[in-house]
Amino acid sequence: MKNLRNIAIVLLLAAGVAFLPGGGQVTEAILQTLSIAFLAVIAFAAWRFLRDNEFTLLAMPDSRRSLLFGAIALLVLLVAGMGSMWSSGLLTFVWLILLGVSLVTLWRVWTEARTG
């Protein structure tokens, strides 16, 4: 019974978007609000992470810290340019390669800082 209720709610919302005037704009507004909330949560998590690991970051050599922040900056740029980079197959492949490079760099620098 609970599943039928949930399906009815989804169908009602879909009908509202499909048949009411301005339904698409309401959907866009909701999606933008959710995106902003998601990015705010990511920013808060990054701030907490930096505060919790401040001593580890300060103890890193400058070269490793610059690699760490460069990888983070690359991730931010990849997220910002995701819409345009996913427009073709080649750019999607380049995006995935850059994502892998940044994640591996983050992992290597962080594990080296925590063990050494």
C-alpha cells in the first residue's frame, strides 16, 4: 500500500509538471535550489575538513601542498565545466581522464602526508 501511495505522488507531480502552465519553470527552480543546497553542503564539508586537518596541511612541504590544492582546483573546474565538456565523446573522455588524475593526486598526496 505504501508503494502505491508513493507511485501516486510521483505521478501527480509528473502530471503537474507536464500539464500545468509554467510547470517546467517550477521544476527548474526546484533543481536550481537543490543544486545550490548541494554545493553549500560540499563547501561546508570542505571547510570542516580543512579545520580538522589544519596541522597536517601546515606540516606538508610546499610542493605537496600545492599539488593538493591544484588537484582540488582541478576538481572545482571539472564540476563547473561539466555541462560543456560532456557535449561530445572526446571531451567526456578528457573530462574522465582529468577527474582520474585529480583524484589519484589527492589520494597520493594525502596518504603520503598521513604516513610520513
